[in-house]
Amino acid sequence: MKNLIYLIAIIVLLLSACSGGEENTENPPVEKELYFPPATSDVWQTVDPADLGWNTDSINSLFTTLLGNGTRAFIILQDGKIALEHYWGNNILNTGEFTSKSLWYWASAGKTLTAFLIGMAQEEGLLNISDKTSDYLGVGWTSMSKEKEDLITIRHQLTMTTGLDYTVPNTYCTDPSCLQYNADAGNQWFYHNAPYTLLKDVILSATGMDENDYIHQKLEITTGMSGTWAYDGTNNVYYSVPRDMARFGLLILNKGKWDQTEIMIDQDYFTDMTTTSQDINPSYGYLWWLNGKEKIIYPGIPVPVKMQLSPDAPADLIAGAGKNGQFVDVIPGLNMVVARMGEAPDEAVVPILFHNEMWKKINAVIGR
């Protein structure tokens, strides 16, 4: 763990030196018509990159970089239509070629799904993110005193500010013995997986449904997604086909509305979810990463650095980001969604260097 944190710190410092910590500015997003694929079929309209005015000669270089970094699936949606889609290698079961129908894991990019579900539960009046977590998990869900435990709310779980001790041997462990006091809730930011994982139990307590039932009812039926949550050790991980990740990105691009159907009506929650949620790490919303901010705290390190999530990506990009480079990027100003699934490009907790390199290649294609 210490070696990993040290490696990440070096990467961050190198990137910081290259970027100078300057914040990008982008043109305000332009309202454009969006296409939505039907929820009941695999039909999805495409658009020729050449018709978009993209530099098609640069596509091979992008694909070479993606393949060389273990990518299995890559999709770019422009105005909701598929502009680029490519697959490499074998599927997760090693039973054949990876295709649009192959399952893959979202890793921590799936945290964004949980944030959306919490918003849906609040919209239904089943919970309030200002509620104490102990109202749903019961007193003693941590090993802290009741006084300190009662400071933690659902919002602190969504924003990684529970104050729980991140120096414990296993930050994935959700047993009360692993959840110890380090700081008052709201006064510390650390990418701590255990309190996030327990949001599934908050959803169950509030709605009476587990995450699979709730996501199917509130999200999958309307959008055509068909993934599933499954346990990987103590982690609750979402698996789906790559196009499901693109569908979710498209829903977020349209601010929680699927075509003419409003899935998330509460736009105040949607805005809070996808903008800075606290002052300690301005590059984090409710389980979403935010580009274009003046500083960031990366997974695995406890201190901020003066730089952006991805200096070469659009400043208005928001991202679901997970282990081994699972990314769903939403870029309102470009009316674009980018989805990437695959193997680890490097040893970082979240491969930020690769993400930035990917965007350099995308920029060359789209002429940005």
C-alpha cells in the first residue's frame, strides 16, 4: 500500500509539473438535439466520423494506444449516436472474442450508478442524504462512539468525507472493527471504499430492495441497460455490456432524462451530484470525478495537488472512474460520451496518466 501511494504521488507530481496546475476554460455548452437508442432492442444509430469533420487519419493512432494499454471496449457517442466503437481481445470468461455483447466490470466507475440510485431514493422520499447513516445501518455500524458515529450522514458517504481512519489495514473492510475514527465527518477527504460500499445497505434499508432490484426498476427498464451487481470479495461491483455504460453516460449527458422520459426529476440533486460537493477536494461531486478544478486529491493519497483530473481533457468533463481504467466520461460542451473498459494500463489505483493520454489521442481525432 505504501509503495502504491508513493508511486501515485510521483505520478501526480510529474503531471503537476507538466500541467502547471492551470485550469482550462471551455466554451459554454451548446444545446443540441440528442438521439436515444430504443430500450427494447440493440439498434443504435451511427454517424460517420468524416461527416462530423473529424480527422479520420488519427483514428488508427487512437486505437493503437487503446490496444497497447489493454483496452477491451471503446465507444464514443456524438449527439447520442455511435461515432466510434471498437473491441479487442477475449471476453471476461475467456470463451471467445470480446464483442458488444461481452460482459465487463465497471469497478469504481459503478459508484456513479449508486449516486444516481441514492438520488432516486431521496426523490421518492425514502431517505434524505442529510440523514444520519446510523438511521439506516443501525447504531454501532462503526467502532466509534455514538457521538462521533452520529456525525456521519449519507452525504458524507457520497462525498468521501466520513472521517473514518484510512490507515487501517483494509480500507475495503466494512466490519465495524475496521471503521474507526480519524476525524470528524466533513473534515477529511479520502477515497475510502468501505463507507461507499455500505451505501448498498442504506438503499436496502430505505427502499426494501437490493441494488439489483432497485436499479432495474429505476434505471434499467427505461434506458435498456441490463447489468447486474455481484460481489468481488467485499466489493459490490456492477457488470454490464459496454453499450450499457454508454447508455448511462447518455442519460447523464441529458441530465437524468432518457429521451422524453424524466428519470431523475430532482435537478437540484443532479446538479449537486455532478458539481463540487465540498471544499477539500473540489474535483469530486457525489461519487463523480470532475475535471477543470484548481486542485484534486487522487485515490490512495490524503493530500491535494494543484492540478486537474486530466489536463488534456475538456474542463467540463465529469467521469466515473474505476480500477484498471474503467471510464465513463461525459462532456456536456461537446455533447459527447466516452466509454472505455479493459485491463490495467498501469499500476495506479485509477490510471490517470492513461486517461490523459487517451484524451490527447481523442483530441487529435475530433480536432480539439
